[in-house]
Amino acid sequence: MIDRALTFIASSLDGHLARRADGQGPHAGIGALVDREGPVDPAIRAKVLVTLVNVERATNTSRSKSTFDLAESGETLVQTHSPIRLHLFTLMTATLDEGEPDNGYAAALARLSATIAFLHAAEVMTRQTHPDLPEGIERLVFELVSLEQDAQARLWSTLGGGYLPSVLYRVRMVALPTADILATPSPIVRIGVNTTRRS
């Protein structure tokens, strides 16, 4: 579910950036900024990288509830779970291009500006505004998060790389209720009466 949400965000952003760019894409994608050894992966240069940095449960969400019902056929027991509400803290990073004279810094700032403008315009994504929203996700809401300098330094230290032009968003995700088939009871084929007397 989280993977589909971030992939959809990156794909939508890529389409927006592609309409503004001259070069070949992709212009946005999901992934980590550095690999286990530390260096930046060349495949993520000169694009906007969408990275999940934290997940929180929405504080105003009641405890998960489930209901049990028989399917329309009357033969299958179905357990339905309440919707899931999560906050996905997502970092949008405009990576540099070492092949450019200024390492592509000005172009990175332009991509970051375009990203902010896109998410501001598409502040709320629903199935009505985005029919291709992944199945199971009801709504995505974007909120820009401002970090203090020390918090930002800790974040980039955790990510294992030097600071790059970036912006952090709290993405409020509401997932649709899910259902599990628990059992298919066997049909009743005979009814009997126990006539044994208890002592």
C-alpha cells in the first residue's frame, strides 16, 4: 500500500516535470539517496527522488475495528477492517548532475520549485481528481513540513549523505477498508436430535 502510494506520487510528479523539461526522463522516481557503501547512485542523478523517511499513525484515528458478515451468498464469512489512516513523511530531493558546470545546482532548484508548485496545486488527490489513484487508496493529502536547522541536520545525517535541495511533506493517506475471507462453512446436510438423558 505504501509502495503504491509513493510510486503513484513519483509517477504523477514525473509526468509534470516531463512537460517542463527538454531532456529525456525519467525526471522523478522513488528510492534511497545513497546505497550501503555511501555514494550517490548515478541512476538517481538529475531528478527528483521521492524517499520515505518516517511513518506515523494519524493521532485522530480511533482504534482499528473489524466487523464480521456473511457474503451475499450466505456461505462465506467475511471480516472487514476499518480504513487505515497514516502520515507518510516523504522527502522530495532534487539531485545534482556532476556533468553540469555547476553540478546542475540551478537545474535542481528549478526541479524543486516545480515539485512544490505541483504538490501545492494537487494538494488533495482523490479518485475524482486522479482516476488512476491506486486501488485501495481513497485519498492523499500533501502538507509541507518546515524543519528547524538542527532537525534538518539530524535527518540528513540519518540518511547518510550531504544536504541536497529538498523539501519534506507529510502525506496523509487514507486507505479503503479491507476484507478477508475467513471461512466457507460446510453446508448443513442433516439435522439430528440427541435423546440421551443426562444424569
